[in-house]
Amino acid sequence: MKHKRFFVAAVSSTIVLWSLASAAKTVVEMKDAQGKSVGTVTIAESGTGEKGAGVGLDLNLHDLPPGTHGIHFHQNAKCDGPDFKSAGPHFNPDGKKHGLQNPDGHHAGDMMNFSVNEQGAAKLKLTDNDVLLGDGTNSHSLFSNGGTALVIHAKEDDMKTDPSGNSGDRIACGVVTK
């Protein structure tokens, strides 16, 4: 009987560890307007949002201007410098208004602001419960339509002004693809 319990526990542990190791994730290299790397963002499925949506972002950034910055997922998997306008508008499969505080709802690509320290670095975690990685067939998948872009803005997002929260120029960008 002891061996049977041990075997069941061992199999269960192996399944859990295998599931964690195989959880969907992607690493995005972020570049500034000159094409220089300013770090990475690891995006992993979290399932914390509605209907299993939700991703966690692990930011490991450097050489950015100190202060508070807006960060958003954008529609196109393009990051042509120096202005990154090729990334298009915010990722918005539901056609909503901008801003997490907007009473009419918000873009799926809207997220909380983050801070960069005086040394130009930011190491933190963020979440977006309105998107997922998936296989690209769901309209909320960051891989739909060939992928998306992750964009860091010069200023903080005011969380309500359409279309981009008065968050200023796009200062760093990374392509999100499988």
C-alpha cells in the first residue's frame, strides 16, 4: 500500500512539473529607436483572466529613461524605428476605448504603468488578463494575425484618454511572435 501511494505521488508530481515546464511562453527582445537592445520581456500564459485568458510579463529592462512609462500590446508584429509607428494601434480585438479606467471598457492591450529607476533599469512583473498566447486562432491571442508588438511609451498612461492615454512617443518596441 505504501508503494502504491508513493507511485501515485511520484506520477502526480511528474505531471505537475511537466505541465509547468511546458506552459506556453515567449521571450521578446525590446529595442530602442536606434535598434539597441534594452532588455527582454518574458510573456507566459497565466490563465488568470476570463475564459482562461491572461498572461504574465516578466520585465528585465535597462538603458531606458528614468520615470513612469506606459506599456501596451500593439496590433502589428512590426517594430520599424525610429518611431515604431509600424506597430500600429493598441491591440483591441473587441473595438473598445482606451484606458483601464475608461467606463466604456478598455483595449485588450492596455496594462498598468511601470517605473524605471534612476539607473535606467526596471525588473518587475506585470499582467494582462485580456490576452493570451494560444495558437493564434483566438482573436485575443497575441499570435493572431501573425503576432503583435509590445511597446514602451515615453510617458505614463493616464488610463482613460483615447486612443493611447497621452503616453507620448514610442521609445522601445519588441515583436511578439511564436
